[in-house]
Amino acid sequence: MESAELTRLSGLLGRNIRLLVEGLAARGISCLGGGTPIVTVLVGDEEDALRAGKTLFDAGYYVQSVTFPAVEYHRAVLRLQVNSNHRESDVLGLAESVASALGSLHEKKLAA
């Protein structure tokens, strides 16, 4: 906490949080949080949240799918987390991948 590096690392973390929240918003995804490194995206259906989490994992992103009973039934979420070591391209790539994963789920439901 007394390191001169704290200010630099805190600034990078704040930048990455903003990039993620703004990147999601630019893609039409609202999220809960944004003041801490953990950002929550509401998915709703438990199976959809698990599918989206798997899709993101396969794309190289570790995202937690949180389902009932940890959250209310049909209020499943994806929990995303950034840190100060992530590159800008990584954070924006995550936002794009989340949008793609959720868009694919929505398209499948419309086709069904």
C-alpha cells in the first residue's frame, strides 16, 4: 500500500473497469456494478447463463456463470472481472465476446 506503484496500478484498474462497462454499454448490454473490478451481466435463464459461460470459456475468457440458488431463480448472471494487468484489447475483446455469446443465445431462441 505504500508502494509508489499503487497509483499507477489503481489507475490501470480504474481504466479497465471503465473500458469494460462502457464496452458492454456500447454493445447494448447493461450491467450491474462498475465501481469495482467485478461486473455483473444479467442473463436470466440458468441454461443460457451456463451456455454463455461455456462459450466465453472456449473463447479464452474465464467468466463465472452464477445460477439459482446463489441468485434468484431465472435471474442468472455472468460475473466478469478485470484487473490492472489486462490489456485494453483484452477488456474490449471480453465485451465483444459477451455481446456475441448473448446475441447467439437470443438468435437461437428466436429461431426456435
